[in-house]
Amino acid sequence: MKRLLRRTVGFLLIGAGCVGLVISLAGFFIGLPAIGAAEEAINSRIADLDQALIVAADGLTVADASLTNASETIIAIETTIRSSGQAISDTLPTLDRIGTLVGVEIPRTIRSTQQTLESARETARVADTVLGAIGRIGLLGANTYNPDVPLNQAIQQVSDSLDPLPASLSNMRDRLAVTGANLRQLGTNTEAVAENIAAINDGFRDARRVINHYQTLLADLRADLTALRTAAPVWFSAARVLLALLAVWFALAQIALFAQGLMLLRQP
């Protein structure tokens, strides 16, 4: 009975050892190629990911260059608009001065001139009367003083010709005032447009900061991938060595089981 039990256990140990040895050899000869295939697959994925990161980085570079050019264009437009607004602002005092000149000072001068002409006309009227009387009594010869238009009337005509000018100048001043108001509104609108364009440029700067952040992230990811690509062969080599050691250790254990089973079978 004991011998039968020993032989049964011996056959079981020998069978288990053979099966374990086959498994160990299968693990060695199948595991090593599997590790190699996994290494190739991972290296391929790393290469694909690195290429994708390169394409993404190139895209971000193009986007950053486009935003830079757009920002420079916006800055030029903003500068031009602000210069136009400044030119308008610089023009307003001159326009106001012209309005004061044509609406106040020139009409005042015209009225003063008309008053002067009125005094001159009175003086000319007296002179015309005296010279006409002298001419009529023949003291200075016949028809010595007989103008087609007496001097006082000529002076009056000149004064009368100045009458429409104040009204015309007043109308001009009103038009200049309207123009000045329109220019002030235009200057205000121009400044508002310049501020809006500056806000757009701020948006471009924010977008460029985001792009720069992503570029930094992509550079860090590529550095990590490079480190992983460098370390992967070492890891897979260590995995091969560990698999080989495990396979040898397992095979030795199975050989020990096989030997123990033989020993049990050889016992009387």
C-alpha cells in the first residue's frame, strides 16, 4: 500500500515537473519575443506621439507668428487712429480761434470801420459842399469840381458794401461751430475706436501667452518622451533578464520535482 502510494506520488511529481518544465520553457521562448514585440510597439507609439507633438508645436509656432503679425498690424492701426484723433484735437483750438476771429473780431472791425467811414463821409460831405460852392462861383475856374459821384456818396457806398459781411461772417462762425462740434465728436469716437482696438490687441497678447504656455508644455512632453525612449531599452532588457531568471528558477524547481518523483519510484 505504501509502495503504491509512493509510486502514485512519484508519478504525480514527475508529471508536475514535466508540465512545469514545459511551462517554464514556453514562458522563456514565448515571453522573450513578446517582450521584444511590446518594446517595438511602445517605441512605435512613442515615435508617433513625438511626431504628433512636433506637428502640434509647428502649428503653435505658425499660430504664434500669425498672432504676432496681426498684433503688429493692430498696433499700427491703433497708432494711426490715435494720431488722427490727436490731429483732430490739435485742430480744434485753431478752429475755435478762426470762429472767434470771423464771428467776433472781424465784425467788430467792420463796425468800427463803418463808424470811421461815417465820420469820413460827413467830412467829405462838407468838403463836397465847399468845393461845389467854390466851383459854382467860379473862383477856381468853371466846372473845376464836378465829380460823377460825390466823395461822400462814394464813401457811403463803401460803407454800405460792408453791411452784409457781419451776417455772412456770423453764418460762417455758426458753420465752424458745427464743424468743431462734429470734430469733437469724431475725436471722441476715434478715441473709443482706439481703445477698442487696444482691447483687441490685449486679446492677442493673452492668446499668445496661452500659446507660449502650450509650447512649454509640448517641450516638456517631448523631453519626457525622449527620456522614456532612452530608458525603455534598459527597462525591457531588465524585463528579459528577470524573465530568464524566473524561467530558469521555475525550471530548476520543476527539475527538482522530477528528481524527487524519480527517487520515490526507485525506492523499494
